[in-house]
Amino acid sequence: MIKGVIFDIDGTLYSYATNDKIAVGSLCEFAEKNLNVEKENFLKAYYEARRIVKERLTDGGSRHSRVLFLQTTLELLGKNPFQYILKMYDCYWDNFLAGMKPFEGAVEFIRKLKDNGIKVALCTDMTAQIQYRKIRRLGLSESINFMVSSEETGLEKPAQIMFELALKKLGINANETAYFGDSLERDIEGAEKVGIKPFWYAGERDFKETKNNCVKFYSYREVIDSDFFFN
């Protein structure tokens, strides 16, 4: 009997790629207007900054920090970070959050889990503060019991601590738990290794067949009335 379900957030509950594209576009507009930097040059510096930060910080939530991305971008462009960084941070996330929409059926499914006494947790490779803002934007703040972030553990998925800490917070065993994620390497393999039943959300990708012992689905409508969760 399933007593708890753990969800990845980005790419699993909503389209990360769509909203990141919108947010980066808003940064380009900011750079052209306030930094006198053309879009092409800004993008070149921004993606190089991302590479530098992720190469320097090999694990943990800080390697996703937009503050660090933007700080490094401004340094590469020869601009003073103190003049612009907070406005650029708000520009990115305000535009990102404004366009967020949950995948069809995702909110309904999570609310149904709660209504049926099934605990819900999140397991995410990001800084905690912005993930709480995303969940509020998705309208799920009242439906989720706990969150585990890579900022909290110091390690990213598929590190076992991410999944084990989620189980500990939920107070249930791995064989009583299901996991929903969109990444084979981080989500599905990580859940499998600790004995959690994985559900692979393929809605945004054209996945090939996998040898992983997971349930593959393209829409939350496929699982919303599943006997696996609701007897």
C-alpha cells in the first residue's frame, strides 16, 4: 500500500524549459536597456557564467544559484555587480514565475493524494527559497508536507541522501513510496537505488525505451485514477 509520494519539481510538475527561456529573454532586454550590451553578447557571457559556476561547484544547490550566474555574467561583461545584480535577479525570477503553469492534471493528482491520506514530499536539485516560491505559484502550498533540496543536503540527485531524507521526513518506508521525476539519471535511477517505485514523466521529451524498472507516462491523467494509489 502506498503511503507517500515524492515529486521532483522542475520539468515534472511544470515546464522548466519554457519558463527559463522567457526569463532569460527578459534578462536580454534588461541588458540592452540598462547595460548597453547587445543580446548576443549578453547570452554568450551568461551561458559562459553558468558553465563556470557549475564547473566550480560540482554538487549542491548553490550551483543553480541565479545570483552566482548573474554575478559572474556581470564580471565577464566588465560591469559592477552591485549596481545591477538584485534588479536582474528579480527580473529573471519575476518573469519566470509569472509564466508558470502546472502540467495538466498535476495539481489535481497531488490534491487527490492528500485527500486520500497519502503524504506528499518534494525532492529537488535547487536552492530552497525559489522552490517554495514555485510551489506557491503552482497553488500547491497546502497540499505538500515536506521538501528536500540539494541546498539542504549538500548533494544533488541521484545521491541517496536526497531520497532517504525525504523518506525520513515522511516517516515511511521505501516500499510504501512512489517517486515522480523526469530525469532517468537523477530521478529514476536514484529512486530505484533506495527501493522507491519510480514513475517516469515523459511529457516533455521523446524518450526511448528504458531498462529501468519504472512506469512511463505522458500525462497525469494516466495516473490520476490509478488503483496503484487509490484502492
